[in-house]
Amino acid sequence: MTVTFGEVDATPTGPGKPAELPPVPDGAIMVTVHIQRFNPEIDEAPHKESYRIPALPTDRVLNLLHYIKWYIDGSLTFRRSCAHGICGSDAMRINGRNRLGCKVLVKDLVTDKKTEITIEPIKGLPLEKDLIVDMEPFFDAYRAVKPYMITHGNEPSREWIQSQHDRDRFDDTTKCILCACCTTSCPVYWSEDAYVGPAAIVNAHRFIFDSRDQAGQERLEILSDAEGVWRCRTTFNCTDACPRGIEVTKAIQEVKRALMFRRV
Ligand code: SF4
Ligand code: SF4
Ligand code: FES
């Protein structure tokens, strides 16, 4: 089946009747998007399908996925919500690197000579369909570190004051949006699924170093066991992958140091 837009032919390979295509905007270029597809109801293994579509250099990868889903193959399945880098739901591997589909621009992926973009699901979590993986093991690890404020004793009668210095200690790790880009770029996580992974450690760090929290030692205990922080081999993949710019490996090192000296 061949779909035509403007003067260019696109040959969608997925099932489904194409909708009427929108006009090609001025300045659009043709890109070929290779997407890993997998439908557990009919496929025995994942395979690649390719779509040649028009794109503006300022389009985001998420726009390309929408274009394919809305106009070429409605069965294409992926997660997204905010489309603005906030919700963390559209982590995927784009040209081999973990990124958020809504934050990566076409112009940063293609050149005059290379107009191909590869999109695959993140690695290390069970594949469900197309770009969707089962996030439960990721959230299990997150929940295991008790990512919420814990205090003991009587309810305070007035606000708890925190100095700017104390607030700064965990400022970086408050930015996490739980997208899983870090954990699913970690070679240790790929090979040893028991490892809690960097995102869980980042979220433990956020409370361990909060002067108002009183369960830091409890979290350190959790992270000191066989599946915890010592499995990290400091390869920095996680820091490179984080779309929020969090210094993930540094946070992991701070947790290791707190464990070694048993002092936060
Ligand atoms: S620094 Fe540690 S947690 Fe991060 S990717 Fe490397 S091994 Fe994994
Ligand atoms: S630390 Fe960064 S990469 Fe990891 S889950 Fe949080 S926002 Fe995503
Ligand atoms: S869709 Fe929400 S972060 Fe990309």
C-alpha cells in the first residue's frame, strides 16, 4: 500500500487504513523512521517497521509518532501524556540512546546525508507492545526505598525550619520525574534484574539527605543489601541518560559514602 503526500510517496508497512494526510508544511524534510514493533497477539518476536514521512526540523520525535499513529498506522502503541518533558511517560531509545520522545528534536537527529531515525522501547523491562514496557518492576524498586517523608514522635505544632544549605543537599534529586531513562540505560540493571537501579537510589537520596526526614538510616539499610547501591559500577550511563540533568552517579556516590561512614 502506498500513501502519497505532496510529491512524495510514503510506504507504510503496518496494518490499518490510512487517514487523509494533512498538507506538508513549508520547510518539511522527508525522514525515515524505523520503529521496533511487537504485538504479543500475533508476533513471536519484535521486528522493525519503517515509515517515510515529512517532518519539520523543529518537530519532536513524539510528533513523528503521532503522525504515524494518526495518519498511517493506528495500531502503533506508545505512552505519552504531557508532551512537555514533565510526566516522564515517553522514555524510549532514540538512535540507541534513552531519551524522552517529547524532548528530542528532529534537527538534532538528522543531517543532510542521514535522515533515518530509529525508535525502540527502553531495555531491561518486560516488553508489552511496540514501545510499551511493563514499568512495575521499576516502580517496585522505587517503592522499596520508601520515597516519602517519615517522621517519628508527636505531630509538630509549628513548621519545621530548614536552612538553605540543608535544602541544597537534596535539591538535584527532587527533579526526578520517574521516567526510567537512567535505570534502563544501566548495564548492571540489564544483567542483574535484582538491582534496585539508579532511579530508586536517586529517590532514596532525596529523603536520606532531607534534614526533616527521620528514616535515613532505614533507607541506607535497604540500599546496603545485596540488591542495593554496591552493585553500581560507576559507569555514568545513568547520568548521561537523565533528561532532567540530575547528577545521578554523584547522588549514588553520596549514598555510598553515607553508608560507609554511617553518617548522613
Ligand atoms: S553509574 Fe551505576 S547506576 Fe549508573 S549506569 Fe553505571 S552502574 Fe548503573
Ligand atoms: S533520575 Fe533522571 S533519568 Fe532517572 S528516573 Fe529520574 S528523571 Fe528519569
Ligand atoms: S510526554 Fe510527558 S515527559 Fe514526554
